[in-house]
Amino acid sequence: MNIPEVAPLVAAYADELIDVRRDIHAHPELGFQEMRTTGLVFDRLAKAGLNPQRLSGGTGLWCDIGPAGAGRTVALRADLDALPLPDRCERPWASTHENAAHACGHDVHTTALLGAALALADLHERSPLPGRVRLIFQPAEEKMPGGALKVLGEGLLDGVTRAYGLHCDPRTDVGRIGSRVGPITAAADHVSVTLTGQGGHTSRPHLTQDVVFALAAVVTGVPAALSRRVDPRAGASMVWGRVNSGVAMNAIPSSGEVAGTFRCLDSAVWTIAGSIITDTIQQVVQPYGVRAEVDYKRGVPPTVNDADAVALAEAAVLAEIGEGALELTPQSLGGEDFAWILEKVPGAMVRLGTRTPGGATYDLHRPDFDVDERAIGIGATFLAATAVRDLFSD
């Protein structure tokens, strides 16, 4: 099978892609506000002779390369949005917007997909592709349940045979790609519990409905009970991040709240988790006579990589990035709305190394997040090479 190379085509755009990434980084936009970023990508694709189309609402876009109705259709996806964080990267291209920063690497994802698009357009002009590549630049990945649902709602996965994406990994050195078959990220749901009861003096707790004591029971008892109600192989995790109640040390309050996240790696467990957790909370607080109101918001399912898609992606890495570039990546309990796409069609997400070898690790969702910009070209090469290999596969 004679599969054309894309790495040299990507390399021709290396300097431009770095400039684009810095421009996007300096002008971050939050979910469903990505007008400027959408326009920047739209204009560059149009300049390359392509026909990009905006999603309804004006944020996000898609574009096809290759003939319709000939061979399979492969989707490549990137996310456009930033996080509501200050930027502390201390670079000349740091964010110019207060409390908005590309602290999750979506500027790299977007630029890598743009680079892949330019390389694929050049390749298709020289020798027509045997199928079609659909480029999807989606909004609002950081907004639960995610802008990927908008992509599905507008029919952009209809007729797609496989879908691929990537995510920056600041714990992996630049030049390396991490992959795995099966769940790579977790389902992520939000849980908040409001307890109410008759408060009173701390000297007479027996005459009250002690909300604080009941909150403590929820904080410790619910995760403990889940460990016996959910298959441990599901990787379930219930972690509280906020507890609020009371103002005085000698007064039992009449209300309080605890909030956190539930995560798991098993899709079947995810579908029943809400009812199990709600039921468990009611049982835990029942002895204390308080009333519990549970607000359970489903977020995203696990991101589950298809074995055939992973095999194609790994073959592309070995062929175009290098024999030593591939590694097995660990599972993460972080959430990722690419999961919605992989529920619709088979595909794979990989992790893109962004750490300078021997350098510091700038973790995701931190104000000082930074990347080794060589990752942009590697990400673009991965996306383009994987799409080409998929189209040329039997």
C-alpha cells in the first residue's frame, strides 16, 4: 500500500503555524464566544481554496477535503475555547483578555488541525484523496456537557466512518504520542447536595437536625458506600470539592451544601450512577432527620478508543513521526467531550507531548500552562497522517 507522506507538507507551514498559535493564545475566547478564533481559521482555510462553513450561532466551523461519495469519510476534530483563568505564562503572546487563557492547550489543538488541513489540501491538489476528510473545529469543549453535542446536532458526524482527535499532555515530552485502546478519559458528572433542617445551639444538638453532622456523613459515607455498590473495575471516583455551612462555631445552622464530581471509566456504570448516588445520599442522611435535595448533572461519557482506529493512528505515528515516538498512555479521570463523538462513530484520541525534555511540567488548567511549540507540527502531522492512512486502508 503506497501511502503518501504528509510530514514534509506540514513542515512547509511550520513558522506560520507557530504565529497562528501565538495569535490565538493572545486572544482567547470562552465557550460559544469564539468568534475571532472561528474567523481566523475560516479565513485561512478559504485562502487555501477550501470551502469552510460556520456552525449555527457563528462559533465553530467545519470543512471537507476530498470528493463526496468516494470512499470513506474521516473526521478530524479540534476544540477552540479557552478557560476562565488568568494567564501567567509570562510570554510575549500571553493573553490580552482578563480572566481568559488557553490553559488547556486548545490553541495548540486548533493550530495543529489547521496545519493538517493545509497539508491535506496540498496533498489533494497534487493527487486526489481516495475519500473525504472532514475538519471539525468545535466550540465550547470546556462547557459541560460540551460543544461536541452541537457538532452532532448539526449532523456533522452523519456518514463519517471514523473520527480522530488529540489532546496536549504536559507530562509527556514533545515528540512523543500516547495512545491506548479502550477508555482513555472518564465520564465526569457534577453533584451538589443541599441539606436543610432545624438548627440550634451546639450545646443541645439532640434538639436539632444537625446539618453539619449530616454533611460530614455525606462527605465520607457516600464515597464509601459507592465502593460497595459499583463494580471496582469501573474506576468510579466520587470526590467533593466544596462544603459550605454555618457562620458561628456555637450555632448549628439550618442549611448547608456539599458539591463535587463523580467520574468513572465504564459507560454502563455511568448510565446508572445518578440514581445510585441520589439513593445513597438519601439513605446516608435519613438517620439525622434532615432533608436532602440532590442536583445531579450528567456531563460527558467516557472517551473510549476503538481498537482498529488506534491501530491506524499508531501506524501513522510510527511511519511519519518516528519509531520511538509512540508510548502507552495512562487512563485519566478527566472529562473530555470528544467522548460524545466516539459514541456516534468509532475513533481514537491520543495524547500529544508538549513538555520540553528536561524542562518544567506545566499542568493543564493552571495559569502558568505552557507548551513546547514543536508540538504543533507534530500534532498536525499526526492528524493528517492518520486521516490519510485511514482513507488508504482496506
